[in-house]
Amino acid sequence: MACITATAQKVSMDFRQVKLAKVFDAITQQTGLTVAYSRPTVNPDKLVTVRADEEELAHVLDRLLAGMGVTYEISGKKVYLKAKAASEATHQSGKVKKISGVIVDEKGEPVIGASIAVKELLWERLQMLTENIP
């Protein structure tokens, strides 16, 4: 029930090219909800423009986070920002890329347990459990 009440809160703001952190501060002042995030996932220095006039917080967050590969969850007195799951990010962008190959060390030996970062998935990692990537 707390989640429903929190997402139904209304906010008003009119910011042009301000840091994301300033928008988060305005959300906290108006709703009492603290915005929690980690820096690799969310860049608080990113410049954004957002306008809302007594608009539901959920709608403002949807617009604000669009295209950032970030989703949110409102629980208790916090708004948790987190990276979208790889499947959700791929589904939203509509792009599917097949990656295959073998990661090897300088001797040409397969590296078991190696991780690769896929730029389009914003810090999501594919964990290689065997020497081949399917």
C-alpha cells in the first residue's frame, strides 16, 4: 500500500539544463522520498530538462529516466534507481545482437569465468561460464 501512495504523489518543477541531482533534491523536498542510486548506474551530473505541473511522480520519473537504461522502484520512503535488466534493456531498445567467440589470454588459452561489458547495456555484464560464448 505504501508503494501505491508514494507513486501517486504529485510534483511540480520547471528545470532547464540542470544537474540530475538538483531534480532529485526537488523530488525529495516535495515528496519526502529520498532518491537512492549508485554512481556507475546514474550520473547525478548529467544535465537534464524537465517540466511538470502537479504531475504524478511516476510519470515524471518515466520521462526523466527514459533512454538512460535505468528503472526505479518506490519502497517506503525511498526511490531506488537501478540498471535495467539486460533482457529488459534489449527489449526496450528493440536491438538484439548475437555475440559469439572465445576469450583467450596472451598464450591463446581460453579464459574461464571472464566477463565482458556490452556498452549498449549500460554496465550489464555477460558472465562467461565456459570457454565459449554461445
